[in-house]
Amino acid sequence: MIAIIDYGMGNLRSVDKALEFLGHETCVTRDPKSIESADKVILPGVGAFGAAMDNLKRFDLIECVKDAAKSGKPFLGICLGMQVLLEQSAEYGIHQGLGIIPGNVVKFFKPEDITDKTRKLKIPNMGWCPINIKKPSPLFSNVPDQSMVYFVHSYYVDPLSDVIAATTHHGIDYCSAIWHKNIFATQFHPEKSGTIGLRMLKNFAEAENWN
């Protein structure tokens, strides 16, 4: 059973439908016992960081998510579900994250990254972009380097370099996927990334152990 955590922050059904298409049993839930008993856990999300953390608190899911991430079972964060794993975000003020992955969430672009070129780029970064795979990982099994995947975001994660699994270029090279022990997370949406995204979700659903 794959638990998809429902904390009121969107795109649950698209993730659920993709996994159903692949033939895997899922449960969209905010029940801590169901999440604890699941074989694998997905934390998706679309929206603002502060609202996401408020909802996780409101539904009493903070410790549940932390426990799932530390349990050793395969854990996947998607988009906003990736960002809240970090320590802090600067989106509409300073907000504390779950602190599971060292690093912060920052906006396109940092002052030092602003150039004539970056000023012309659209924010949010929305659409199809290639990923530059930095290290082999179970989620990227049979996924070619420079595969095109779908993004929509104005902020990105800035973690310690040793957890970066892939980068993408949008004026700057930024982290678009992380892998740390049993935890994998993507800034892009696998469930909206066609055949390549389904391949990643299949890899996740069939994973035995990511540690």
C-alpha cells in the first residue's frame, strides 16, 4: 500500500491516478495510523510553503511525516512536498519547515544571480525542462539524462550538495531532485511528466529499499 498524504495542498488525485494506472494500490489519507502502516509514503503538494506548514500542523501531521521520512521505508516528496522537507523557506516571509533535509527554500533569483538575462526569464518557471542527473539513484533507473519533465514553481530548494540528485537550468543551475537515504524528492511533477514521469513513479512503487 502506498499512502498519499492529504494535507489539503492539491494535486492528490493526479498522483493517485498515475499510480492506479501503473497497477498499484494507494490510499489518499491524513490518518496517522494509515500512513504509519503503509509500505511507501508520498507527500505531494501545490501552493505556498507557509500554508502547507499550517495545514500539516492543523491536521496533526508534523510528527507523522517526520516519522515516515525517518522510518526507512521509501518516501517521495513532490514539488511543495519536496520544499517542506527543508529547514526554512523565504516565501512570503520566513517559515520553518520540517527540517528533515538540511537547507533552505529560496526564490528565483538571489540578488547575486540577477543579470540582464535572468531579468528576462518568466517566474514562475512553468513548463517542460530537462534534468541533469548528478548521481545514479533508484528513482532514475532507466531514466535518461536530460529527460524532459514538467515544472511549475517560483521557489527552489538550496540543500547541502551531497543530497542533490539532479539539477535543472533556469537562468541558474538549481537543485531539482534530492536523494537522502530512503527519501527522494522532486521539484518537478512526475505525475504530469508523461512516460518519463510514470517510469519514476513505477521505480518508486516497486522499490524494496532505498537506503
